[in-house]
Amino acid sequence: MTKRYSPAPWRIDNEEAIRIRDASGTLATLTHLTRTGRRDPEEVAANARLIATAPELREQLRLTLASLFAAINLLEHDGKRVVASDRMFEQMLDDYQRTANAAREVLLKTEDH
């Protein structure tokens, strides 16, 4: 499948309006203005963080799903008895934990600090 979106990283540029940029320029602009007044600046900043993190969220979701499907397959076939060695089983568990931790880190980027 060909990517049809701008490549990561996307970054937030907070001037008079919040712009989401990649290496080529502005992808999106968020303003504090609405038809009825001003939007809460914290809400605009939270939206910007979520948009800027989209490529990382997508990639990490892909990796997390691959790990989860592997874990499910392993468990469906009686867990440890399917794996050739305890070392291999521990490596698989380490991979799942590393993937889960990376997913958590990307998700935290979308949250207010």
C-alpha cells in the first residue's frame, strides 16, 4: 500500500495560529477563532498535538497490532509449548512489552503535559 500522506515527522509551529508542518511546509492550520468567538487555546493546542502525532500513531498502531496478533496466535497454540525454547519465549515477551511501551510513549505525545 502506498502512503498518501506527508511523511513524519510533523511538528507544531505556534505563532499567531497553530500550524502543523512537515519538511515541505504547512499541512494544517488551527486557529483560536470560531464563528461565535474564540476557541479555548488549550483545546486548540490539544487538537494540534493529536494531529501532529498522527503519522507516529498510525505506525505504532500497525506495529502493536502485529505484535498482538503474534501473541494471540502463540496463546491459541498453547503458549510456551509451541516455542522452541524458554529463551525464544522470553524474547517474544520482551518484544510485546517493548511494542506496548512504544505505543504508550506515542499516545502520551497526544496528551497535555
